[in-house]
Amino acid sequence: MKKIAVTLAAAALSLGLTVGVCAQETAGQDMKDAGHETKSGAKEVGHGTTTAAKGVAHGTATGAKKVGSTTKNTTKKVVHKGAQKTDEGATKVEGKTEPQL
């Protein structure tokens, strides 16, 4: 009976030590996993920021092109209208500028 009690005590002690070692390994691994997930999350945030910045830059470039195109077209209209009115004015005074005899 004493031999069985000693065997059970030894088994319980070895099982307790094994569980203690596993718990320590699990806690350490949990800390490592938390660090890896934090790193991964930071990378994802950085990637999202980069993507957003590219989108903003594209929108700015597109808007600038539209503004430039509109300015160019409006300027052409104004210049042509001015030239047309100048030509009309020149036609009106064409015969009036000759010396009278």
C-alpha cells in the first residue's frame, strides 16, 4: 500500500511540474503572439494610409487637370470673342477713316 501511495505521489508531482512548465510556455507564447499581432496591425494601418494617400493624390491630379482644361477653354472663348468684336468694330469704321474730299 505504501508503494502505491509513493507511486501516486510521484505521478501527481510529475504531472504538476509538467502542467507548470506548459503554463509558462503558453504565457510566453501568448506574449509573442500579441507582439506579432500588434506588428501585423501596424502594417495594415500603414498600408491603409498609403492607399488613402494615393487616392487623394489621384483626386488632386484629376481635379487640377479639369481646372486647367476649363481655364484653357474659357480663355480661348474670351480671346475669340474679343477678336470677333474687334473685327466687327473695324468693319463699322472702315469707310469712315478715309479722308474726305
